Amino acid sequence: MSARAPLSSASHALAPLRIGDREVGLGQPSYVVAEIGINHNGDMALARDGIAAAKEAGADAVKFQNYKTEDFLSDRGLMYSYVSAGKEVTEPQYDMFKRYELSDTQVVDLAEYAKQQRIDFHATPTSKAGIDVLMAAGVGVLKNGSDFLGHLPLIQDMGRTGLPTVLSTGMASASAIEDAINAFRSTGNEQLIVLHCVSKYPTPANELNLNRIATLRDSFGTHVGFSDHSEGVAAAAIAVSMGAVWIEKHFTISRDLPGPDHRFSSTPDELAALVRACRTADQAMGRGALASGTAEAVSAGSFTLSCVAARDMSPGERVSADDIAFRRPGNGWPPSLSEKLVGRTLKNAVESGHLFSLDDF
């Protein structure tokens, strides 16, 4: 994988973060996360299949949700409607979330399976106890969901672990984002990635607002990523080109599975295409130098110009400006230095079109 250059002078102060054996940040390959979330449907076999498929697709990490329903929901009368396997379903939120809730043991088991598959594992906790489970599982990064951005005590608990942490900012105001970042930094931990996120599933192109990536980075001095809820791969690749160091995409084995999130999640083939698009964007970014690169240097000899004799000339003649023409190839005396040839005396005869060099004089 090719590295990318920092996008601005302000970005140079952002040191890369280390997640597992990977450095993540500007100048490093983008970090692609397959967000399995609750798409395991409470089935451990399906969860393992999702991890293996994400690895096969080329993702750097898988993300699950490590929540306890009671941490955020007590009113069992709250209803939720969604499309599942082509049918509209309405049910109590409590029942739905309970059905997909992972036990502490299951979280640790999935982390171990991901380790065997050689893919990073992390999850979104909803309490200090959930953080402790993830620490015991050996995760290299923590993730805070958009819905929990206002839970400042939890964000501080994340900061105190010393681990890199990702804060998602869907639905959030600038002041809410600032409060969350300040809460995290108050712990002395600076290892932070802020995710640009539009909480609409799927997000149409005209609502993606990818320019917000640069605004977040410049406003808060943090690494920035993109939680991609759009269809296709274009938005993720564009986000990488705009400085997103972390790309997150919902992921499922099949959209035909029952459940609220499968219909807008990427399939294994789509995730593989997204990974390829991000890797292409990584490579295309280059290092930002104004000088021509290696590929152009190969072409320069054929496609640029040199100083050549405009006519046949004899030994002893002095070269005038009219005696110099500019022709391909470009591996001779450069046109920008043509004045330095004027007035020199030829040692040998030259034919029209001869590439001048200092050996001629």
C-alpha cells in the first residue's frame, strides 16, 4: 500500500496514531473498517462469517456494537419501523436491540476470532463496564457512536484508557463536537479521530457534504475520518483524497437477511470494490511535490524540447540566436539555457537538427 502526503502545513502537527501494528493518519494508507454492527443477527456463526468475509474483502478492521440495551433505553413502548428483507417491520425498540445484544463473553470470543483471521477488532461500548470488556479483549481502538457524542463521562472514560478513540459526529452541532473533543482531551489523551458522518441511510450524494472533512480537521486539529452511508464507492475514495484517514462502511453477508441494517449495508463484493477504490486514492495522492514524478521523468525525454542546430554549420562558426531551434527529444541542452550557447564557437561540423551539447564547442 502506498502512503499519502499530508494535505496542508497545519496537518504536519498531527502525528500518526498506532492501532495494532498499523500507523493511521495523514501520510499513511487509509484505514478501512467493515461495520458489522448488529448485522450478526445475534448469531455467532453469522458474526464469524462476517469477520472472515471482511478480511477476504481487504478491510483493515471489523466493528461491532458492544451495548447493553438498558444503558440507553428504558421506555419499552418506544416503537421503531424499518425495512427487513423487503418488508416493513414495526416493533418495540427494546425488543429489537435486546435481540442483537452481545454478551461480554461473545464480544471476547469474536475479538479472538478476528485475531485468528488477522483483522483488527473493535466495538462501540455504552458504559464503563463495556469499555472494560473491550480492554480485556485487547482492542487497539475505541469507537463512540454519534448517538453517544453527548455522553461526556463515557468519552472521558474512553480517554483514560490511553487508547486511540474515534468519535462519530452524525447529527451533531459544532458546539457538541467541541464539547466532546474537549472532554476527551481533558484526560490528557490526544489520540483522536473525528468522523464526518451523515445520519441518513442511505445518504444521497447531494447531502454528503464531504468538504466538512477539511472543516473538522482545521477547526479542531484532529485526524478526521468518514462514516460512509452512501451507495457505491465514489464517496469513500473522494473522502480519502480530501484527507479522511479512516473509512467506515456498514457491512453484511447478504442484504436478504432479516434485520434493520442489512438493506443499506455493503456486500462482500461491494466492500472489496470500496477497498480497491480507497487504495487507488491512497496511491493517487502522491507527495504533493511540484517537481515531476518518476512516471513523468520517463516521458520527459521523449515529449520535451532541446536546443538543436537550425541549419548545417561548419567548424569555427559562432552560434547566433537564429542558429538555435527547439526540437524533441528533451535529453539535450535545455531551451531555458539557450542564451548560454549564443556566441560559442563550434569545434566540429554539425548538421541541421543536431542536439547541442558543451562537447560541440
